[in-house]
Amino acid sequence: AMMAEATAKLTGKPGVAFVTRGPGTANAASGLYVAQQDETPLILLVGLPPTALEDLRPFQEIDLAALFSGLAKWTAIVRDTGDIPRTLVRAFHTAASGRPGAVVVGLPQDILDSASDARILQPGLTVEAAPSPHAMTTLETLLAQAQSPFMIVGGPGWNARVKTQMEAFALRFDVPVAASFRCQDYFDNRHPSYVGHLGFGLDKKLKSGLKIADLVIVAGAPLGEVTTGANTLIESPVPRQALVHVHPSADEIGRNHSVKLGIVSGAAAFAEALRFIEPPAVKPWTALRRDLRAGFEASQRPVVSPAPAAEGTVDLAQVVRTLSDALPHDAIITNGAGNYAQFLHRHFTFKSYRTSVAPACGSMGYGLPAAIAAKLEHPERTVVCVAGDGCLMMTLPELATAVQYGLNIIILVANNGIYGTIRMHQEQAYPGRVMGTTLINPDFASLARSFGAHGERIERLRDFEEAFERARSASGPVVLDLVLDPECIAPGKLLSVLLTNH
């Protein structure tokens, strides 16, 4: 299910997963949750017991509607072979329209075993809303009246053309642009208007820039907890800033934040409409944009820790900068969730659209399945999975899938022997009461070799650079076990300092 969701992110079309009854369906719920939270179109097709045994406690029974009531946009069970084409056409339409998400279709065993002469239907076109001329004129007026506008990009329906058009708009208007949580590849990070990522460990200058803005244009992104800083950067229900929210679903606009202007539009239509509005002759916000851009560039540089990483360990920030400099612009980076991802968000420069595949919902274990999906979809591109040790262990058996298909994915294990995010919060809130966050890890390099992959243990940065070059030319998957100092818990943060400050 995670692979299907990642494929949908990469292609812009609904991903499809087939699973068996109860246990398979329950396991797929994690991938469905990612799709629901990340606004990704996904179709889950579930094999069910025969209809004659329904409600008679059949083997591995599952109530699809009850299980997925809060996760799926629509749940259906096919009870006649003639309904299969119509049901699937509706499933694809529902998954991709409005606010994209997951659809679940149950297929009882007797239906699957039956022949059918049902006519195959062509998939319907997904209808995309477009902004009205009045909405764009109003937006133009708001920009002309603004002293410090700010733009946030993200959400569904983007592609490389949308990215290019948004970048052109930002250049014409000289407006600062930030990416919503885990949408850093929606905007070239080298662009003079790009000022950072609204994620965890937010840079202070970026935070203040959004707070002092008098106009915030949210181009497609959902206004969730992380992007809004738990509603401290964009307050709920009434923001300090005049808020313009553009989203393909009217239900998302004004849901938690009152808007000055709501525009129901797909990303492509909105990006096209931006071409026809004109910037004001004087832009009083240029100095602010330059200041925020300088702050972003400074934040990307790895901080020299007051307590350097222990001897025999690797500096993850330097590893990420090495990746950023060495990889081609179209390389795909995948990750799951954990403090290790903050190093990736802070120190990697994303240049092209869909070079980052990550769960905005913060699901652990996502990176490896996503990397497999990415390499299957784009075998010609370099694919790197960055995963914490605890994160990788959630889905490590999928390494066998990568070996089976001969996929040259490179898996970097951020191995610090702890669940870093939880440990950090324990040390901050309950010092001296650590529980359940220490990991007993396998030898990841040896484990990789036992699967038939290549594995190396990396304890020094210079060893990483050489090993990474070998990994890029390998014929199959490679696991590089990066031995990290748990003291370096997040960019610029030390565990011992957290304890001292408490």
C-alpha cells in the first residue's frame, strides 16, 4: 500500500494495491492513512470471503466500511460482475477528484471466480476547477495593497510545469515562497524567492517572516498542524494575516482558518491564471524577501556542534550536504519519519519536482517501500532512501523485494541506536525517565548481505564518500549503515544540552 501511494505521488495518477482479506487489509491501513493525510489518490482492492458466507463468521472476515470510515473517501463491495467496470470507474474518479484520497473496493471470492461479459468502460476525465476572473483580479488587488506578502506552496495536482509557472510568478513579484511540510521539491531551493521549509525545527528567521506577513497566499497546501506551527504562525480561527487559500476542494478552504479570499482551483489552473496578473510598480517587500533568503542559505550550512560527534561516528549533516552536492538534479530521495529526517530537510537542496517522496503524515517505515516504487517507476534515475534505524526496521523485509527485482536503490541507515524523536521529547519533558526508546539493532551491513544486497558499515565521513560512489555503480540494492552519535539528536541540538536546559 505504501508503494502504491508513492507511485501515485510520482505519477500523479491513482496508485493501485491488491490485498487479501482481514490481515492483509489491516496491514494496508497504514498505507491508506498516508494517502488520506497526504492527499494522494489510491485504490485498494480487497479480496473478500464468498458472499454466501457474509455475516456467518467466515475465515478472515473484515468490515471494510467500518474499518476505513475515517480513512477512505468511498468504500464499496462489488456483488455482481456486471458492476465491476462502473465501480472501478467511480473509484478512480473519486480517488482523484477534489481533495484526493483513498478508495476501497471489496471483491468477494465468488465474484472473482465468475466469468463476465461486462463491457469495459473508459476512465472518465478528472475535472479540475479553475479560478474565476474576479478571484484573480481580487488577488492582484490584495498584492498591490500588501506590504509583506508571503506564499506557501504544496498540496495535490502539481507537476513540473506548475512548478515552473509558480517560480516565474515568484520571480516577477519578488515574493518570498516557503514549502509546506515535506513539499520541498515543489520549488527549486536555489530560486531567489525560496526561503525555506515549514517543517519541524523551523528556522527562527523563517518563522518571524511568516508571522509579520500581512498577506499569505497558500497555493494548494493544506493548512495542517506542522505547516502552521500548531496554528501559531497562521492563527485559527482568525489569522493575523489576510489569508488567500487556493485548493481543489471547497471543503478545505476556511475549514480551520478564516480567509480573505478562497479560490477553488486545481494547481495547474491556478498556476496558469497567475501569468495574467501584474505586479505592482513598487514592491515594498523586496528587502524582506532578500533577508529571508539569506536566512535560508545560512540555515542550510551544517552547524559545527559545540560537542563534536564521538570518534568512530558520522556527522549526518555533512552526509546530507555531500548527497546534495553529488547527486544529479533528478535523483529521488525517500524517507520515513524521525529526527533524522530533519537533517535531510535542513541540509539538502531540492532542485526538481518529485525528487522528494516522503509522508506528510509522519509514518515510519515509508522510505524503503517508497524507494522501491520510485526505482520501478524511474529505473534510469538515482534513488536514495534515508531511514532511521527504528524507521527502517518497520519495513526492512522489503529489502528482499528490492533484491528480487534487481533494484539499485541506496539505503542510508541513520543508526544512533534510539528512537530519536521520542527520546528527545522524553529528555525534554521527563528527564531521567527514559523508557522504550533504546534499540537493539542488527548488524545492518551483514543483514543486507544475507538478503543478497551489498552492505557496508560507515564510521567516518571520508569512508562514506568512497562507499557511496561504490553504491551508485552497484547492480542491486546497497545498505550503508551510518554509525551516528545519539548525542547529536537534531540539527544544532544535543541531548545533554536539552537535559541541562531543563
